[in-house]
Amino acid sequence: MVLEAAAELDNEPTGSGSAEHAHTAAWIATVLRGRIAAGELTPGSKLSEQSLSTALGVSRNTLREAFSTLAGESIVTRIPNRGVFVASPGAEEVREIYRVRRMIEPAAALWGEVTPEVLENMGAIVRRAQAARDAGSVPDMADANQALHSAVVGLTGSESLRTLMDRVLAEMRLVFYAMASAPDFHSHYVDRNVQLVERLRAGQRDEAAAGLRAYLDSAEAELLGHLADEASQDVTSQGTR
Amino acid sequence: MVLEAAAELDNEPTGSGSAEHAHTAAWIATVLRGRIAAGELTPGSKLSEQSLSTALGVSRNTLREAFSTLAGESIVTRIPNRGVFVASPGAEEVREIYRVRRMIEPAAALWGEVTPEVLENMGAIVRRAQAARDAGSVPDMADANQALHSAVVGLTGSESLRTLMDRVLAEMRLVFYAMASAPDFHSHYVDRNVQLVERLRAGQRDEAAAGLRAYLDSAEAELLGHLADEASQDVTSQGTR
DNA sequence: GTTTAACGGATTGTTCAACAATTATTCATC
DNA sequence: GATGAATAATTGTTGAACAATCCGTTAAAC
């Protein structure tokens, strides 16, 4: 049965010119990154070197190299002599996430370069979010929300900050995956995002930044509250399996 | 003839167990990081897998794993089928560095948590910088300067932001190493740093942030100007060794 | 019956040797 | 002096091997 999975996971959309696996390790890293982001590999689950190497059709050494880069992105946690696990962020990680966001996002709103194209893009995103809310699609709402905040950081024009933000948003996704009951977390924030874009469009930078900080504060509080609820509700909180 | 960057380093790792080999790859990564930071491995120099693995007493595979993490920190650049090289940042990288700093540092000054201990620490740092300036020690001045700005980011309380800033400062060091003639870059900024700390102490957050942005603007301009000078002076830009 | 000790299996950490693929270098040829 | 083929050197990747460590189970001791 294991071998079955091996052949099965021979992914790679071969359609258009497959990106030469120039550097297989990097390729494997992106594959795993995608799989974690897609929720196929849930937080806390162990990534066995043997299983994965055969499943992906690469050697253990190459896989380990990929693990090194993923660990550097803190997408994955490495416990010496125990193995690597999909990161499963808790309350402390959530606080750290918002510490970062509370600095970068308002800074971008205050000092970033707001161009008409970016505003147009943001407008499209908030419309998408509104449509998703009307349709009741939580995942689409979450996507749009993350896209908007990623775009906000994009105002900085900095690749590094964008990368950091994307990492942080990926971690957020893990937080949601790790929650048993997904609350309707995003719907109340759609309007705030609309307001944010309006302020940016109107050139009200200070108000935009202040609003962002307030938004981030309440979002963090809500998330932490939910996490605390779940922790108290589920006593034996050790691993889904 | 090839005067490869042959690191003559007798490494006796198995001696009296220094640091736990808990993960040799990580250990090797820190060793290389330190050596690059110390200027022993200069920007652009090639890190041969064979030479380094024997010099450090580890296998090529383990070394490669270390390379992966260093590449993730962009301390090192990997060119497929060519090898890994110590990063040698140019003008574009400098612009990116300041893009990041211009967001993070003022944000930290504006919204970070300024405690008496941190202020005390910053005070000590600026005094160190002043002493270094009086003594005419450029390296000490550079160290103090970087320490101060690292401390500023420390105001955010965020580990991720601190890490990002440290990475950025490490890249700055590489920029300096890559410059043939090291200009007296830091001395004019000592007083600005004094002023910054004073403003933070006085609770003048807005002024501190604005001053920081102005400082970063002029520092970037000066650095870029110097880089341009050197580039026009030295036609053969490629070829450190 | 509970705690402790020992054993065995499984997995990670690391090395080594090998080979394909690519790049760099040498050398003969025009 | 350029051109291009032959050759050497390096990287990319694999597979097997072994030590070290952890985990669960069994055996022993109190």
C-alpha cells in the first residue's frame, strides 16, 4: 500500500514546460510548502523521512535538504532525533504573528507607495471578499482577506517584507487548520477592509494606519479567545493522531 | 592558476566535545555564518563543497544541508551547477535593505514598547559609539551603530522582526566588506543616534520616527553614491578571486 | 500492583562511495 | 588568434551503511 502512495504522489503538472527540477531539493520544498498550505498535511503531523522520500521519489538526503529550507521558514519544526513536523502554532505564535503584523502593515499604510494600480487591485480584492461573504464562502473570504493584507505590505515595495508577511500569513493558515471548529472569523472584518482601502484612496494615511492597528488588535484578541476556549474544552490536547 | 578560496583551517571537531553535535548541519551553518560575518570569507568567494567538507571535517551531504539554510538567509548565493558563493550585495540589494529598514525601524520607534531597561541599554550603546569615534575605531563604531539599530527593532518585542533585521544588518556588513575603500561612513551618524535615544527617552515618538527615516534616507544615498563611484572606477566588476 | 531495568525495533543523523549532468579547462586544429 | 572537440573538475543526486537516539514492550524487582 505504501508503494501505491509512492506512484500516486508523483505530482508535477507536466502540462506546460515543467520547471526543470534544477535543484530537486528546492523543488521538493515547494511541493511540501504547497501541500501544507493546501491543508493536505495538517499541523502536528509528522513528516517521516522514509515515507516521504519514497512517496516523492527522492532520496533521503535530498529530502533532508528540503527540510532544512522549510525549517528555516518555520513552516516545519525540527526536533532532534525525533523528526520534522508540520508546525502547529499556538497562542504564543499567534501573539508573535500579530506583533509582526502590527508593525509592518501600519508602516506600509503610512509610508508605502500608493499607486493607482495597487488601489485598483485592492478594490478588486475587497469586492471579491464581499462577494464571498454574500455567498457564504468562508475559505474565499479568508483568501481575499489574506490577499488584501499581503497587498498592503506590497505597498512597501520590499521583497523581504513581502516574504516575511507571506510566511506569517501561511502560519495564520496553520492556526486555522489547527482549530477544531472554524469560527466565522472573517466576515466582520470585510467592512473594515473596505474602509481601509477607502482611506488609502483618499490619502488618509494616518487614519488608515490607526484603523489597521485597531483591526489587528481585535482580530488577535478574538483569535486568542477562541484558542483559549478550545484549549479549555479539549483537555487531552495531544495530537489528532 | 586558480587561487581558489582555500580555507586553511585545521578543524579538530572530535576533540573534547565542544558543543553538542545536536545536528551537525546547523552547527556548520553557524560556523560559516560566523566566518562570513568576521570577514574571513569575503563576498563573491566560492565555497567549494569538496574543500569545505574536508576542511570542516563533515560530509558533503551535511555541508549541503547547511548551505540550504544559509541560502535561505541569503547569506550565500546558490547558482545551479556552479556552486555557492558568499553573497556580494550590490546597489539593488542596498536599496532593498533600506526599504526594509525604512519601514521597520520607524515603526518600532513609533509603536514599540520603550522600557527603562532598553533605554539604559541604548544609552550604553551610544556611549560606546562615542568612545569609538573618539578613539578613531571604525569597526567599533560600525558595531555600535548596528547594535543600536538592532536594539531599536528590539522595541517591537518580535523575534521574527529581530531576525529579519539581523539578517539585513549582516547583509550590510557584506556590503562594506565588498567595498574596496571603506569610507568613514559611521562617524557623522553618531550624533543622530544620540538624538534618537534622547527623543525616545523623552517620549517624542513621532520625532524619533521622522528622524530615523531622514537618517536612513541619507545613509542610503551616501552608500549608493559610494557604490556608484566604485563601480565607475573599477570596470571589471566580476572576479573577486 | 507499581516501579524499574533491559531489550529490540524503528527512525533520525551522518558518512561514504558512486554516477549522471553540467561547467570549466586544455589542447589541437584551422 | 579564434574555433571547437576532448578532457578534467564540480555539482546534483542516489543508495547503502552504521552509530546514536527514542519508543514501546517485556521482564524483573521491590
